[in-house]
Amino acid sequence: MRKVIIIGTRGSDLALVQATATEGLLRAAFPDVVFRREIISTTGDRRTDVSLADVAKAEGTFDKGVFIKELEEALADGSIDIAVHSLKDMPTVVDARFAMVATLERAPVRDVLLTKTGGGLAGLKPGAKVGTSSVRRAKQIEFLRPDLELLDLRGNVPTRVMKLAEHQDYDAILLAEAGLVRLGFLPEIAPDGDETVNHFPNVHATRLPESDFYPAAGQGAIGLEIRDGDADALAFAKAINHPATWAKATAEREFLRLLDGGCHTPVGVYSYLDGETIRLFARVFPDEGGTPRTGHATGTDPIKTAHELFHTLT
């Protein structure tokens, strides 16, 4: 077994926090192995001047593929051994040269609405401007509040929060709860009453229940990708895998795969475990607009449960 392993990560604040968590678990499990970090700049990180869809079109990939291309290139040429990803950024079908082999324990999965006025989604005035780069989030806003105006919003988490707090372009923005918690903007457990963002007392936070505002497949989970056939990297990654998170993420991502959906597809899906039973829920938005299809399925096998849910919605 190799004694030096290189961990690859993007350079954003959130990516570095996720890499640190991964390295901490690996070092605890393998104290005699040296784990080094390689920070890799991706196209998605460099091009924040245009929408994800436009960047992806120029690169010939799906929307969130602009965040993983360079990491996979580094895996392929041996520059890194394990790539750390936000699982929701990953395609459901990985290039045959690589394998997604483990997930860390999941952070909160909800989306969070940040506003200047408080009151959540219902508190926004008609015509209020909501910033997001996610098609899934945009479709759900259109469904729940068609009177709001949607604007594209790019940048890392701190930049987005600052754009809301210090500029007049947006009345509200949508972000993943996991990122806000990992970066210290919100506590893991929501307080009673009105909640504001740490360091930004004029920004109010409303954590949107999954049953009302469906998250992305794999949201809140950190995924570990390796070169296919790399036995050492596989052993390291599997040692820190969180089985419950892996089971839920597998069901969610398999459902998305069956829909032939990439990270740009307007699909919300979430799951939870009830003992050994997986309960899987999804909301699928038609491309042409209109009322989404909603369904759920239960089972003990993640793949079979995803197939059952797929068949109820098609």
C-alpha cells in the first residue's frame, strides 16, 4: 500500500473545507500514510462572468461538468489519487476511467432562502429579484412563486452572500444549507424564531423543508472519486465511507440516471432511512413548463427503490 496519497480539490472556501474534512478522516484511519493536497483550478471557478450553461456549452460538457473536468484530468495523469467533490456536482454516469467509491457523512440537505427582509418565500413582494444559478431551484421558484423575477447568480458562497448583503441587484438568493453550515454562516441546528446569517446581520435565513422545496440528488454529501482499478486509493476511500449516506445518495443518483438527467436537469430528489428502509421522494419538472410530477417509493435496496420511483413517474 502506498505511503503517500495526493488529494485533489478545487480552491474555493467550501471545497477546501470539504478537503480538510476528508484529510482528517483519512489521517485518523491511516496515521502512517502521508496525505498531501493539490489545489486545482477548474473552468467553472475561473469563469464566473457568464452562466454555467454558457460555460458548459463552450466546454462541450453538462453544466456542473465545468467543476470536475480538470480534477478528472489530474486523476487520469496521476497528479492526484483521490478527487474530493460536492456530490451534487457529479454526473450520474462517471467516465469509465474513474469510479465514485465513497461518501462522507452527509451535511443538512435543504436549500436556504436568504433575504434582506425576513419572512421567507411568502415574505417576498411580487416582482422581487431572486438570484440562483440552479435550474432546479429556478423551476421550483417559478412553481411556488411565479410572480418573482429570477436572475442568474454566480460565484462562491461568501461572494453570493456578500452580493445580497451589499448590493441592490437581488432581494433574495438561494443556497445549499450544507455549504452555509460548513463555512460557518449558519449553525447546524436552526435556532427558534428569526434566523440571520453570521457576519451579515441584515441577511435573514429561511431553511426550506425538503417536502416543499426538493433538493438536488446528493446534495450535502461529499463524494470521493478515484482512478478505476487503483486498489490503494479504493481501500483508503472505502475506509472512511459513511454507509447511510452512501445508500441514500445511491438511490437519489440512480433515480436521476434513469431520467437521463445531468446536474442541469430540473429534478428535486431526497431520501431518508427508516431503519433499513429507504424512503425516496422526487419532483420532476417538465422542460416545457407546467405542473411537476411528484412521487415516492420505499424499499430496502437503493437501486430497486430508485427504479420503483422511476416507474411511478413515467
